[in-house]
Amino acid sequence: MSHVRKLMSTLGGIFLAALLVAALAPKAARGVAAALVQIVPGTTTHIGQNESRMVSLSCKSGETFCTSVDSSGNVASAAYQVPAGFTLIITDYEFVVFLPVGGAGLTACDNFSSLSGGLQFLVVAPCALTDSAGVDHGEQHFTTGIRVGSGLTLSDVEAGARIGFAAMQGYLVPND
């Protein structure tokens, strides 16, 4: 019985110490917890998706389509197409637009869309104010994500017109 009592006392002490650290130094406690979390190939990420289903896209200036970027930073040369049987959920979108006529405080929008049979379907058009050089920078973080269906290719209109570029991140989910 004394072993059980010692074990319970030790566990209780550890629990109280953890509560004390969390109460007195919440940032430190969160830092320690974050350091303990590691993404291991084949496991899920912080957003609950398998690492192999994460997608990063680059929409380069002068290109009418977006290309995939692998985990080593290599950019594909062909247009990225959402694979059959999957839907791409875009969670993050960053863009830069250069207005041909510079000026601070102007509104510039970036048109991110999907291509289907040569037709563009507007997915989202975020806007931002330009700086003194006529450049606007923007980023969008979509809590629930934007769905892009199987077989679609993504495009950034301003990148295609050579007045901007963009990057997107998201993940693939199987179609129902």
C-alpha cells in the first residue's frame, strides 16, 4: 500500500508542478508543448491533414496557370491540376500586384480563379491598398478553406498579365 501512496504522491506533485508552470509562465508552457510536437512523415500536420496531401502552389508572373512546389522547394514547369478523386482546400493565399500607374493609397485587387475548359470562374478577388510605389501586398487566410474540384487548374489573373504573382497553400481531401 505504501508503494501506491508514494506513486500517487509523486504523480500529484508532477501534476501540481505542471499547473504551477502553466499558471505562472503560460508562454513558456506553450513553447515547451510546441517543441514536443514534431511532424513525422506519414503523420498528420497541425491542421489534421496527412503531410503527403499538403499542396503548395506558385503563380509566377507571366504564367497563366499556377504550378506546384514540392517540399524541397522545386517548382514544377507544368500547370497544377487537382488530381481526380480529390478536392483541393485552399487555406492560405498571398499576392503582390504592381499597378502600372503608381500611387499610394489606391485599391488594387488580385484575381485568383480556377480554369475549366478555357473559362475562368472567379474564386476570390482580395484587395489591398498600394504603397507609395504602387505595389500592394496581401494575404488571405481562409478558416474553412476554398474548395477547388477535381481536374481544375488554378490561375492568378494578375500574374498572367505580368503585373503580379501569388502563392497558395492548402491540402487535398478525397471526394465523397
